[in-house]
Amino acid sequence: MGAGEFDLIARIRARVATRADVVLGIGDDAALLAPPPGRQLVVTADTLNDGVHFPRGTSPADIGWKALAVNLSDLASMGAEPAWCTLSLSLPQSDPAWIEGFLDGFLALAGQHGIALVGGDTTRGPLSISVTAMGLVEPGQALRRDGARVGDEVWVTGTLGDAAGGLALLDREPVPALRARLDRPTPRVAAGRALAGIATACVDVSDGLLADLGHIASRSRVAAQVEVDALPMSETLRAAFDAATRTALQASGGDDYELCFTAPLEARAGIDAVSTQLGLRITRIGRITAGEGVHPVDAQSQPWSSRRRGYDHFAEH
């Protein structure tokens, strides 16, 4: 049995805990929030559409998790501490069971990162989820895309290509570990916080490594050389695809939600310390040079190319 819009909002409100920094939360025309003194506000927004950002048939809990995870990943890339978020849902029909499942995933991840759901909207239409997330950062400490300098090294957290591999296998024999990386990415919030003051520039890998690193190169007015054979991979990805396919997935597949960042040579010890502290693999994959663009090379320093650099929502697919 369906439920009205206000019943759905009431269900969401009932699942959300109160806290001191939320003066007024779900149920009014807007939220009232109390930012702590001496912090800057970081704001990001993402929209996920059915069949574009998640395969049709994805479980509501996984959709809820991913809808928040992609926004947390943006906060992570800025070195921000998550604080609050809003949620706007477009649903084909009122479905309380779907809402409860969605909230299971969304609020489980929210609880892990201490982010409070403070408002939003519900409407009828094609399945689409929009989240606006807000975080806090110390003045002058935000990680940005425009700070890379010639001589910096390029690094990436975790492994690359798993989510794209999971997507590539949708119509074939599934590999659960790869599908899990597609459905439930891990936002690197702790890494982003720890890299503030170490990294010179940072971006999250959502549309593909080469495309996203290109944003750093463009904003910083430098070039980046990437060693594609150095890209970190999981053993699951290694077992599932041949070498050429693996490299293409890692370089341009997207949906990894790892952090790609730049740092000077003298930062290596600090990066190793962050890796050890978090138990997180962090791999050096290239360097920043004079010029423009991103230039992938193989182990013999020969130019490497692929059909595309990353995902473009308005390109032909």
C-alpha cells in the first residue's frame, strides 16, 4: 500500500536523530544549523539517476548508501569534516518499503561519518536522488584543485578499476567483490582530513582517473604524467580481466571514489605515515611537469592511449 508525501516525510524524520548543532531539522521550510566558530563551510551536491548512476534493479539500501557516499567523497577531496546534508527524492510512486530500505543504506553510512540529515524534498517522477552535503574545514586548510606545482608527485588512495569492472560484468558472470565496489563505494573522508596540510591539490576519482586528474592539471596550469603500469589494482580485478582491459578500467573507468592528489617530494614520509595510520594503500602514480594536460605512459615511458579518458554525461555512450 502506498503512502502520501507527508507520510513519507514523516517516515524519514522518524529515522533521523536530533543533535545540538541542528537547531531546526526536518519538517519546516528550511533547516536552521549552528556552525562552530572559526570553521569554513564546504558545500557540495550530486544527483543520481536510475540507469545512469546505478544499474536498474539496484537494491534500495545500496542506492541510499551510494547517494550519500558520492557526496561524502567530494567533502573528502576537500579535506572537510562532514556535518549536515539534505535529501531530495523523485519517486515513480509512493513506496514505504522502498523508502525504509533506502534509509537503511543512507543512514548507515551517515552514522559512520557523523553527518546529519536536516531536510530535503519529495516529489513524483522518474527515480532520481539529489543530495546536498555540507562539511567544515579550518580556514585556509581546504584541499583544492589549483595547488599542484611542477615537481610534485601524483598519488592515489586504494585501488582503481573495481567499480568499472563490476559494471562491465553486469550482463555476465558477476564478481561480488567488484559489484560491491560499484554499489557501495568507500568515501575516503579520514584520508582527506589527514592529507590537509600535506597534499597540494586533490580531486576524487568519480568520472575516471585521467579525466579527474585533468581537472587538477587544468586548474593548476600544469601537466601530469601518469605511469599506467603503476596504477594500484585489487587481486579480484587482476583475476577477472586481461591486462589491457584492466588498465583501461583503472585509467578511465570511473566510480572509484578514491582520492587522487599531488604532493611535493618531501611529503613522502608524511604520506607513508597517513597510509600506516589509516591502514590504507596510497600509491605514487606519476608526477607534475610543465605544460598542460594529462599524459599517460607505459613502463617503457612510451605514450599510452585509450578510447576515452573518463565519463562525460553529455557525450555519446
